[in-house]
Amino acid sequence: MSNYEFFTAILNNELKPALGCTDPISIAFAAALAAKHAKGVILSIEGTYSKQLIRNVAAVNIPGAPGCVGVVFASAIGAVAGKPDLKLEALRGITEQDVLAAQALIADGKVAVSISEAEKALSLSVTVKSTAGEATVVIEDDYVNVTEIHVNGKRLEIDNGGAQDEKTNLGRNALSLSAIVDFAQGVPLSALDCIKAAMEMNKNIVDGALNNAFDLRIGEKLAASRLFGGATDTLEGIVPLWTCAAIEARMCGCPLPAMSNVGSGNQGIMSTIPVMAANEVLKMDEETLMRAVALSCLVTIYIKGRFGKLTTICGALISCIGSGCGMVFLSGGGQEEMLHLIKNMVGNLPGIICDGAKATCALKSASCIQAACMSYRLAMAGYYPEATNGLVGAGETDTLDNFVKFSTEGLSKADDVILDIIMSK
């Protein structure tokens, strides 16, 4: 089986529509599935969530529920109105009445939340008790990866559609910068329907954001101030503006779905939109653009796969390395220039951390993509830091190994400190 088939399977597995931030949606999905099995009138909801999940749900808005944030509300609205068959779009179509019903459960003290002691960064368990029974749903490692369902004390057999199949795993093991470049250069365009869909879906959010369809503050002010130089006529202007506007819209409860990547709508946006924005200036043909976006998505998957779904490092940094490589591809650069870009990024912003999903993710995305634009310019000019510089290694593997080691071992206490700060507010 060729790498084309493996890598296409990876893209189809990772690029999924998601309505709202995937962290609260994961909780809502689990609660909805538990409520579906419990049946009856809800008496109580008990959720146990990993620290990283609680961090990422604390301040992000849910589409259709203005101003409603946090794990308690995500649990309640999922149990009341979630549609588990829709997975990452489980809260599609929630109404004001649904929001009021969820708030009533919370006001009556029927929703309880605790912190998981599990070592996994992404893990949760939701138990719904009702007048008809009791059900528990456990999710681990991926946002809709259900590993256990218990109904009235009996464990059910699971046909887990969220688990990665053998083809995807084999393809992931074959990922490297060289293999991704070869794929992007040679894959038939007919195999990239998921990329075309991602580009269209995520561009809809950009268009809505720039046309004032959502109540934005950061993107609007950046556009008005022309902070990035030429807001629409230079690469350094249009790329951060489009990216920032789309991320802010999504974090503020934009009612449009995003095409997620590696389980994150923001990383789906940042591995597609910056490359598309850059092409407004570089003006390559549609085929080259689609191949560049596919490469960007795969580089993001390749690097994020070394970390896991939830990270202490901000995902914007990882996906902007991907989109920076996509810009290199657009400009005719190859593996060498992409390695230079990776070294420039790791040498510049290795310590940017995730302090939860919220509106200011737009600021981080703008900062990271600005750095990617600079790294792209430097890489195309032949510059990169030598291996004597900090986390930068001699080659691709050791540079990324150093980046991962610093991010996981070096920042091991950061999540606890951030969660303490968030919980004290």
C-alpha cells in the first residue's frame, strides 16, 4: 500500500467538522451519550475531567449559548440537548430553551465536577442518573474516542468509530518531512476532497469575521489600525489578519463549523487559512494551493502526533510551523527550506504555552503566524540557526525531539499552576 493511500487516510481521519471548541464539545458529547443510555428525566450529572480539559473549557464560548462557559455548563447542556450521533457537532441546533434547562439543572445543584487523577492529558468520565437508570461514558486520548460505556452496572460492547484504523496508524508511522513533500507533490488532486472541503469551510469563518457577522473586538481593531502594515496587500498583513479574525470568531461562539485538524478547530484553521491568505499575495494556481494546504495539514499532524491531543505548548505554534511549510511550498521551496523554517520557529518561540481556550487565542495565533511569516522569509533566503542555538538540533528529528522534550518534561508543572490560577478566579 502506497504512502499516498496512507497519508490520504490520515487526512480523512483528522480533518473533521467541529462546531465550537472541541474541548467543551467533547464533554457535551459524552454527557449526551450518557443521557441517551440513561433515558428518563435527568436527576444528576457527575463529571470527572483531566486538568488540561478543564483548563481548555474554562473561558471559551459555546455556539448558541452566549456567555455560557466552563465544564459544569458543558456537562449540563450536553446531557439536556446534545446529539451524540453528530460527535464534534453534538451541540448543533441548541435553543434558548435548552440553555435555560441546562442552567436550571446547575442552579438546582444537580451537576457536579471533579478533577481526574488519570495521567492521560485527555480523559473524562460522565455519569448521568435519571428516573429510568444510570449510564457512564468514558473518553480517552481523542475527543470522541469512547473507551467505556456502562449502563445500569453493565459494560457495553463498543463499536468505536473514533478509533484509528490500521491504515491510519501505518501511515502515521511513515510520516516525515521528506515523505510529506513527496506526497504533496504527487498525490492526485482527486484524493484531496477533504482539503477542498476544509478550505471552503474555514474560509466561510474568515469571511463572516471580516464582514462583521460576529461580535469581534481584536480582529476588527487590528484591521482598523493596520497594525500588520498592509492589511490586505502584503503577506505579513493579510496572513495574521485572516488568522486572528477566524480564531477570535470561533472562540467567541461563532455559529459556523470549522474543519478541525488533530482534534482542534483552531489548529484546523491555522493549518489552512494562513496558506490560503498567503496565496492572495503569492497568487499561485488552485492546484498548487491545494497541495500546499495538504502539506501544511500533514506537517501539523506529524509534529502534533509527537505530543498528543492536549499539550502544554500552545497548538498555534505547532500548526503555524505547518502553515509556514505550506508557504514555502507555495513559493517553490522544498524540504531543505522547510527544515530551515522549523529550526527558525523552534529557535524563536518554543515556550509559548496554552493557558486555555478563550478569545485571546486570537492574539497567540497572530503572534505565531507573524513568526511563521518571518521564518518563511528567512528560510527562503537561506537562513537558519545552527545546532548550537538552544533547542535547535542538527536535523529534523533531533530538533523536533528537543522541542517535544522541553515542552513535555521542561514544562511539566505549568498545567497545574495555570489550572490553579484559572480555578481561583
